[in-house]
Amino acid sequence: MAEQRKRSSASLRAKRKKLLAALPDSERILRGSIVERYRKCGKPGCHCAKGKGHGPAYYLSVTLGVGKTRSYYLPTRLRKLVGRYLHNFKKLRELTEQLVEINLELLERGELEPRE
């Protein structure tokens, strides 16, 4: 926030407007991680018995709470799309933090205005 203290209130508002324009579509966000998994089929003569296993298969892993995780299978056709949704969530978080910093600075200056 020290960097923002040097800027004028007008430049903070301009930066805020630019950040708002850069926010990703909030309908296209997911939180979690893509996980690669390999499985062993249990057949003694299968190559998977000595190697990594069959796969990879991809899953979206989402933490729902303390000790609670859920996995969703990702077919090949959805893997890239889910990756973009995850990227959008990360971008949304980063931009939101910057917006909060700007709003806090404007609040400290007594210049936080209601939405017009």
C-alpha cells in the first residue's frame, strides 16, 4: 500500500476502474486444483503392476472444509476449459486484493465515495 500513498486519489480511482474492467467473467470461475492420477487394475500380468499404473486420469480436486475434499473427473474435452476457470478464479482473487488496497487507501484519506 506504500506505493499507492504516493499516488493521487484521482490516479487511485483510475487504477480501480482499470482493475474492474479486467475482472474475469464471474460465471466462469472454479476453485481447486487439477490432479493427475494413475490407477492399478489389480491384474497380476498387467504392466501397471510394476509401473505407474493406468492413466493419467485428471480430476478437479476441491477442498470443501477442514478435512473434506471432493474430486471431479475431468474428461479430456473439459481439462483445458476447467484450467481456464481455475485461472479466472486466481485472477479474480489477485485483482480483488488490489481493489481492496485502493479502497482502503481512499478510506484512510476520507475519500471513499458511494457508487454513482
